[in-house]
Amino acid sequence: MSKILSLDIGSNSCKLILTEKAYNSVDILFYAEKNYAEPIREKITSDTSEIVENQIKNLIRDFRNVDNDIYQCNVAFGGSSVTSTIIESSIDNLDSSQIITQDQLNLLSKNNPKINSFITKETAHIIPLEYSLDGMIGIRHPLGMHTKKLSVKNLYVNVEKEDISLVSNILSNSGLSTNLIISEILAASQNLLNSDEKEIGSLIIDIGAASTDYCYLKKGKPLLTGSLPVGGNQFTSDLSIAFSTNKDFANQLKFETSCTPENERIAEKVIIKQEDSTRTFEITKRQISQVLKERAIEIFNLIRQEMIESLGQENLPERIILCGGGSKLDGMVPLARYIFQSKTRLVDTKNIKFLGENIPIEAMNVLSIANYAHKLDNDTEYSLSNKVESSKISSNVKGIDTEKIMKISSYIQNSVKIVIEKIKTIFKGK
């Protein structure tokens, strides 16, 4: 049993959750959310960090009423802070009479020197996608097999160093230290998709406030991650501009109207308050709905096009899973189903409760961060944490000559043997 504290810093609010793993289940011991006075941009900047820091301090103040012992916190990043790339690595001249070991697999992933090749980024995840043994491709689990040349395609998921540093400073000023650094959409894909969806090829789309992140999985592995700088705030902005009204009223219209105009009644009208004026005018709900529909279609089409360009038409998803606050807009599911021509659903929150109440769909990401951390196998998986960073610093101080170490070890063994033989001779003489 272990307790884990996780934080999700969004564009409209930040969420803090304390979870405990008991056998095969994860229990929620604390959950709270604090909204900002004004939405921040997709990335936290030095100008907006104080706004975020104040709300995190408020969350921690409430959290201390529940637990005073935990000071490390897992943090996830999304939007343009996160990028991914696939790089192939290999080990040649292996002894084919010996089986492949976990240490050899670790050399191709968590201990791979290519981790340090990203200048402005830190690698948060390294995920082996597909192994190759002596040119035979498509191997998913090579442990215990034989080969002379072992190759793998790794997905490197990286986070901007500057963004990590900024958030770490905010946490430090708030009385917490950073534990694991996690990709938000990757954690969501592992937690919110069922085993069948991960296997057949599914796309999870997280429509947040400032950005829309997505991740495509097939055969249990994430093959593509990405982000668009468009989210729920853009829907609000579109309505505000289109109908010359303030953003608060536009945000209210957004959740009272569907994204599918054909489902709105032709005669149903809404009175619009004109911005910076006492004047009002009437429009139909279909007009509002048409604005929302165009933005939603743009998001789904951009993601679909990126999938075709990166993975090919044959890898378009069999399933679509929508999450994030923007996915709650009425009509999002049928629109995604139409654009991708795939079965589509919202994430299920019915059986996830805190203090007897269902947690909101916006909280699924922070819960996914916690679940990811609970399930992480540090022996086989790469994770970016304070411990990893300190070990990387110490390992870079001086290169290790393994040949010299072997020679020294051999000399020590021989010396010990000589000493033991002399002791035996002395005792025999007595």
C-alpha cells in the first residue's frame, strides 16, 4: 500500500489528488480544484506563474488538513511543452548462444545515451515500440530469445526543460518537491483506454481549455502523440467574436448549445447581450451551433490529417475516446464519429467517486497521472524524476572505464586467494 500525490496544472484551474494503492485498486483520499481568476495561456510564463502558485498554495493548505507527511508530487505536462520522436537503436555482435537479458533491453531504452541528445528538452518517457532480432521485425517481447543483433524503435516523449524548471520552482515555493515528470496525454492513454482499445488501434483526444492533445495506440503501444493550440477557450472566443458579446456570456452559450446545428430547433432563439453596450439582439440557436461545429470539425480534421501523414491511411483509428472539459459539449461524440468514421465514446466516470460523488470528467487527467505512477515499474521502465536527474549528474562527472574495473577486480580476487592459501598453510603447520 502506498500514497501518491499528483498535480494537474491546467489553463483554467489546477487540480490536486492524493491516491493510495490497495492491492489491485486505487482509492482517492483527497481531491480538490482551484480556478484561476483569469485563464492563462497554454504555457505558464514568468508573468502568470504567480497566479498558478497562489492557487497551488491554496490547494496544499487544504491538503494539509488530510496529510502532513507527503511532500513529493507527480506533475504532468501537455500542450506544446511536450513533443515526441521515434529513434532506432541497436546492439551488435551479441553472443547468439546466450539469451537476451533485461540489462541488454535497458541499454536500448532507460540507459540509452541518446537520452542526453535533446538539448532543450528532458526525456520523460522512453517506450519500446518494436524489436528486431537479426533483421526479423515485429518482435514485441524479446526477453529470453537469441540474436547477434538486437534493435528497437523507441518512442521518446520529451518535455521542455524551461517549463519543467518553472513548474519545479512554483512547487518549491509552495512547499512541495517534484517527483515524477509525466506526459499528461500518455498517462491518460494508459489509464482511460481498455485493453481491447489499446490493441486494435484507438485514438484518445483530450480537449482542454487551451490545447487539444491526442495519442494513438495500437498493439498496446503509443505510436503517435501530438497537440493543437486550440481548446475550449477558442470555442468561447469564436462565439464572443461572432456575436459581439463578452466571453463570460459566450462561455454560457457554449454549454447551452449543441455542436450539431441539425439537432437545434429552427425557431428557438437566444437574446444576446452586446459587449460594452446595453443593446441586445436575437439569434437562433442554430447560428450559435454552426460556429461551434466549424471549430470542432477543424480540430478533428487536423488530427485526422496528421495521422494520415505520419502513419498512413491504413492506421486510422478503430475507436475514438474523448476526454477533457471541451469534450462535454453536446454533439462532440457524433461529430468525431462522423469525421473519423469510427466508434466514439466519452470517458466513463460513473464508477469513480470521491466522498460519495462522481468526480468530473476534467479530473480524469490528474487521476490518470496518479494511476500511471502507481503502476510504474522502475526496473524495466524509464521515468524522469529527481532521483534520475541526480544520478544523471553524478554519472556525467567522469567516464567509467569498464576494462580497468575488470582488471582491478581480477587483481583483488587473486590477492585474496593468495592470502587465503597462506593462512591455510600457517594453520596446517600448527
